[in-house]
Amino acid sequence: MSVEKYHEFEPHFNIVEIFESLQGEGFNTGMPSIFVRFGKCNLDCPWCDTPYNDFKRWSASQILEKVRSFPSRNIIITGGEPTIVPKIEYLLEQFKADGYFLAIETNGLKTVPAQIDYIATSPKSLYAHKYEKRCISFANEVRIVMDGNVSSFCELIEKKIKAENYYLSPCEITGKMNLLETITLLGQLNLRSNKPKWKLSLQTHKLIGIE
């Protein structure tokens, strides 16, 4: 079978971009990583800065070839929303066979594939009703964007998702971040007794001008 024919029959995926950079936010800030960004999402947040509907179809072999061209040994599976990607387990198995450490960035509404080593979830307060019904129960870190009064939503997520670290992030709209409101709520959350402690997470990659 020719290479072209083989590529026709292997799984194909909606890919927005694949690039190497430093993790810009959360617990692993500064970690050299390969970002594999999938297209499409099951939510529609008005402030989202990711063009998740602007994607191309890549074969699994094309994705593997691109990923292997970078020196990093960490892969961040992101989107869009990667947990809704059909046959993603096939691709993750190939990554694991190559010895990569696999992290995922997910909104937390769908089950995370078993191949993932590290879960970073960013629940969205606009869809609180969905999280009240069903979401993942564990993550290595939770990041909530301050896109309004999210105090009660933070408390809901504390109950629904057990995590090693909880982060609050400012929301950026038209180039401005609501940093004052974010750190004000951060202080309020951390005044409570016997509750998880929240930390500030900034998108440092934007502040220093890298992808």
C-alpha cells in the first residue's frame, strides 16, 4: 500500500495548530512543551481567545511527524475541547509509545482519556448548570477564569472536582484584564477556614509575547 493510501485509512483529526513553547499558566508554568491544539468545542464562551473552528484535517502520521520534530518530551493536549475528539485515544497511544508525558487542558465536562498523565481543567461559570449535573471528579489543577462574579461557582467546583491546586485567572477582554477584581476575590476565597486555598494564575505567555 502506498503512503498516500495508508494515510487515507488511518484516523484524521481537526488540528488548529501544533507548536513548541513554554507552558504559560498554572502549576507547570515555564515547562517546555509541545502544544497539540484540536479544533471544535462543546462550549461557546464569548471571551475565548482560541480560533477553535479554524482547523485543518491532519492524519495521525502527519501529527506524529510534526510532534517528533520538536525536542520537548512533554505534550499538552488542548483545544477547543480535546475530550470530544473522536478516536483521540489512538493518537495518545502513539504518543505514549514514544515516551511522552501527556497533559491535557479540558473544560472538565467529559471523561478524560486514560492515557493522560496530568489534568488541568478550566470549568466555565457561564455553564454552571452543566457542572451541577455532571463533570470530572478529579484534576491535578483547576483554573477558573474570572468572567463575572464566580465566587459561588468556585465553591461549587471545590465540591465537584477534587484537585491538588486551585487557580483563579483574570479574564481578558479587548486587551484588558480584570486583575483587581480577580485578586480581590482571591483574598475572599482564602479567608474562609478549612477550605482549599486558591492561587493566582496569569497567562504569562501573553505578558512576555510568546505563543
